[in-house]
Amino acid sequence: MTLLPWIASIGIIFIPFYELAVRLLPYASVLSPDTRVGKSAIALWFSVAIFTVAIFRGGLSSFRNKWVLAFFFYGLVSIRFMPNIPLVANGIDSSNFWVYKTQFYFTAYFLLFYAISSYSFTKEEIKKILTVMVWVALGMA
């Protein structure tokens, strides 16, 4: 298995079991009982890692789906036109600061989609990834 499917498989295993892994570490503590923020951050790291591997391995091809590209650029434009919530703290205008988190998520997941769609999976790699997904689903159930 090459590096990109291997990283995807590790992400498929680690993200659902993140809470269990943190709770089993002896000196680790979770700030809140809800670990969605941590899982989301790890998913972003894995998506950036997969896209970086695709860049350095030269695995990016031309993106042929014009509708997905139009949706991506529409998303970026619509993020910029979100309602302005005036928030001034200590004389600093912090309006629309929360927009950048949404923009980063949107861009990171689009880059993940681009890297995965550019990679040509073999049947064996697809079978291994689906096997990992089945075992993780069984473990989570």
C-alpha cells in the first residue's frame, strides 16, 4: 500500500478512537466531555497531510469537474459576504474573525477531495481501505 492510502487508513482508525486513546493515556485529560473539536482538528491535520503527500509525490492531476470548482469558489465568495457582527474588544475590531475557521475547514476539505480524486486507487487498495472501515465500524458499534 502506498503512502496516501496508508495515511487515509490511519486517519480512518485514529479519528473515531481519539476519545478512547486520550482517556487511556495516564496523564492526559480532556477539557470537555465533547471531543468533536479535537476530532475535527485531527481530521484537518490528516486532510492537509494527504494533500501534502499528493503534492510531493506529483499525484495531482487536472480537476475536470467544473461544478465542484464552481461550488468551491462560490463557497469562498459567500464566506466573505457573511453578516457582519460588530465586535470591538479593547479598541480592536474583531468583526468576522470567526469566518476564517469556516474558510480553513472549507479549503482543507476541498484539497482533501482534490487529492483523493486525483489518486488512482488499485482494487487492492480500495479493498484494504474498506476492510479498515468495516473493522472500525465494528469496533465503534
